[in-house]
Amino acid sequence: MKAFVSFSGGKESVFALYQGLKEGLEIEALLTMFNTTGLRTRGHALKADFLKAQAEALGLPLIMGKSSWNSYEKVFKSILKRLKRKGIEGGIFGDVYLEEHKEWVERVCSETGLLPFLPLWGKDPKDVFEDFVRSGFKAIIISLQSPIPKNFIGKELNLYMLKTFDQLQIDPCGERGEYHTAVLDGPIFKKKLEIRKSKVVKLKEILRLEIEEFVIRKK
């Protein structure tokens, strides 16, 4: 099946892509939704140049949708209809357990004539986290909310973090937005990203890592 990936730049979308490839799906493109200016992603607030670099590192084309939150579904569906006309048959999504997300994905895909593929759905979030790290992916935390320790910002995901998440009763995958990640490298990356310069900014109750300079390197 030819498919696109709903791509945030974070760990679940990359890991869902990875699982889709293992299942034999033909990945044709990454689809990322940006704000109306096209400068930052809707979900993780990553800059467009970083998403383009991730796509280059993965060796896949990036489709950029632009919308407000109110027009998000309309724009998303218009892109899916266009992809279907080009021969795309389904979409890959990285949702783990939020039922409202799954319902939205299934409805939007159904209304545009595509098949949804959710390879992480129903899995234990702890297992998803562990499998992601053990598979050799490198991702850093780019935003977080209390009670996650502030010194986790900018840190690479590792198995030791699970103990802290468990003690604080935080979902290991941050499915409800407790934290977000950006993936820099992994087994399906043809190149890797290295961050050269960044800074931490505070936005209300959220700490965010602003990636200011990065390079793409051969592996």
C-alpha cells in the first residue's frame, strides 16, 4: 500500500513510519501541518527549516499544509484528497491511546477514501518508549510542562527517564502533551541532524527549546 505519514517530527510519528516500513508499506511522503505563516508546525512549534532537514535526512518529500486551528481539518482533508488522486491509498499515524484522536483519524481518512494505519495503537506507552530507544533512534525533548524536571529540556531520550516518569505518574510517551520531542537520527535516517545552537524559552507553563542552528551530516 502506498501511504503518506502524518509527520510531527517527534518520536511517535517517526516510530510509526518505521513500523509502516517494517510492514511493507510504500512511504511516498511526509505530511506536516504548519501555522498560517508556514513558519512553525501546528503541534510541536518546530521551525519549517528543521522539518525540511528531517525530511531530507529521511530521504522523503515533505508536504506542508498551512492552516489555523479552525481550518485544520478542511486543509488536511483537501491535501488527502489530492494525495489520493496521485495514487496514495492510506495514511500512517502515530497515535497510541487517545480515543478521540483515533476517531478523528478514522473519520477523516474514511471521508477522503483513504485507509488509516495506526501501528502504535493500543500498545503500552512504556513499551513504545522502550522500543523506540532500543531501536536506535535519537530524539531530544523540545518542550515540557510541570512536573517534568526542567533539566530534561534538550536531553536525549533514554531509558533512565522512565523511572522519573513513573514516579511522577506521567505518561511515558507524553500523549497528552506533557512533553514533545524532535528526532535527530535513527535506523531509517539516511543522514543525521546535529544541533549546534539552541536556547530555552518559557511560554506560560511550558518550557521550549528553540533550535537556532543545526547541520545535516552523512552517517
